[in-house]
Amino acid sequence: MPRTPARARISRRTLLEATATARPPAAGAAGAAAATFTALKTPDTPSGRRAGRTPRLATAGLLTLATTAALAGAGTAQRAAATPQALPAGCSGTSAITCHYDVAPGNYDVTVSIGGAAAGQTGMWAESRRLMLPATSTAAGAVATYAFTINVRRPEGQPTGQGGTGNPGLDLRFTGSGAQVSAVSVKPAAQPLVAYLAGDSTVCDQPAAPYTGWGQMITSSVRPGATIANYGDSGESSGSFVSNSALLPALLAKVKANDPVFIQFGHNDKQTSASAYRNNLTTMISRVRGKGGVPVLVTPPVRRLFDGNRLTSTALHVNGVGVDLPAEMRAVGAAQRVPVIDLTARSKGLVESLGPSASAQLFLRSSVDGVTDNTHFSQYGATRMGGLLLQAVREQNLPLAAHLR
């Protein structure tokens, strides 16, 4: 992500728990994606019932940098102090609050408490525009606590460094109308399930709006104990992803037993023959299996190219040499006994149901985004595409399904 000026930093040696009552900041832009979150509650909340699993926050390796009235066992709905105090250590800002933690690449359990003396609305983003918490309202004097597992890598966005390599360590950004953060805890995660993404620009962590990959929007739907590691990279075909050392080889070096690897290619296989496409997919499948991972094929989402009220063959990824890429991927999946998520068919249903006009909101529009692009998604479009993928994950009971919110 772009470097933020005058940002406070916390040393890796202090893998931290920062607890402090937030001062009410000025209003800012709200994160605009839909997802369902339940605040972590303890039995002594007004309802007297647990609304979700309370994460066990081990004390080993944590340093308390500032304390107020504790988090009541990671509970919520506690009253904020009457006198506003400083932001948690490592955090700065007002209309947008940024927090930086100097940690090594890896996976981290992160617990945040939002809210404070004034009512507000707060969303949370991590690293290169990965949505973790959609804009969430808190009443005056209330604090809500949420937990996540976040993948930290270098570069933090696209593996080849397109759009910038970001900052070493973990970056969090809180946005919204009256955004408030009262506590942040970061500690190494103990063997989380990691879902890896292999794909192109429609999948990747896009560094700058309005371009948004579906991979950076599904992160908000994953419970703590699992995380998304997005190795999607702009411009990659099935062949270039296999051969580039920063892509498939780097991904495979991290995969452990039972980690799912979602493989989506087609947009940039415009001149790829059927045999080459099948061979590239089969190579990825065999190498993922060789690491003990679980390969999952994902057919590419459609482009917004209409002929009347129906999408064209180009929109449906019949390439320039006449290869029906989604059909080839389905055939490889059947031959290799690999799960296939038919995102082409699912996105076709969505886009055609909206029609030539309304479907424009899923992609980039010059009137809204300053550019017309019928391949790449808006934040809204990426959210919808990610939702279609997660629906299939649940329906097929794939390894990630048990870790979804």
C-alpha cells in the first residue's frame, strides 16, 4: 500500500496488545461492502448469551502497551470511558485511522475493538485493500470486538510487485463516518488453515481503487483460524503463472497439508491451445497435491459483452483460437477428480439477470469510476463475484466452508 506519512510503528519484538479508549475522530469515507458479522460477547453482556465463539487470546508473546478497563474477556457492549483518550499504540489518524505493526511475513491472529465515547461507523481493511470488516455501527459508549486471522507477505499485494510492494509488516486501516478503534491485539497464528488463490487481475489484491479483485473481498467472510493468501497477479495466464518463480513456485513453498488452492485462469489465455491449457491446469493440480494441498478449479467470471440480452462467446471465454476454456477446465476437473466451481456459469446468470444496463454496476463505469472496463470489477462487483464463489464453497463443502462466517 502507499506509504502513510507520520505513522506510528510498533517493534516486532513487542507483538502487541494495545488497549486504549479511542478519541472520537472526524468523519471519513465508509467501507461499502455487505457481510454479516457478530460481535464477540461474553456471558455477562446484557443479553446473557454468547453471540459467537470468543477467541482464546493467549498471553504468551504479548506485551500490554496500554490498558484501560480490560476487554472483559474479549467481550463487547462495555461502556467507554467518559474522557476520550489516545488511540491504541501503533495507530494514528482521524478521518481514517491507520495502524502499523512491524512483524515478519506469516499469519497473525488480530483482535480489534471498535467504538468509543461517541456513536460511529467503522470498517476495517488490511494490507493491500483487503476488506476485513464492512462498515459497522456502534452506539455512543459501546465497544464491539472482532477477531480475524490475517496473512502478511512481502510484497503485500500482487506477488510480482505490480502496483507497488507496500510496507513491510502488517498495516490496518479503519474508515467510516466517525470511525473509532479502541484496542488492537496482534499475535502469531498457530497453524491456521490457509486458502491460497492462484489467478489474474480479477482475483488479485488490486492496490488502488476502483479496480477490485474478488479475492480481496472474500476475506471479510472468513472466521479466525483461517486466512486467505492471495497470489493472484495481473496479466497472468495459466502458462505464465506456472513458469514465474514469484507465482506458483512461491505459493507452493507455503502450502501445507489440507490447504485449499483455488485456481482461476482464462482471461489472459486468449491464444492458448486446448492442449496447452489442459496441461497447465494439470501441472498446477499435480504440484498442489504433491504438497498435500487440495486443488480447486474455478472457471473464469464472465466479461460484460452483450449481444442483445445475452452474453457473447467472448464474454463466456471462448478464446481467439476457438477454445471453450471453461469447458476445458470442467473436463480437466472431471479427469483429475478435482472440485470445480463454475464461476463462469454463476456469473453469467447474475450478469444476464441484471441485463445490459444494470450489470454495468458490477464492472467499471466512466461516470462513476473514471474508466469504462467490462472485464474488471468495481468493489460492488468483486463482492458479488466473491459471494458466488463462497456460495459454491458451502454447497460443495470444500475445506474452507467450515471456516466461513
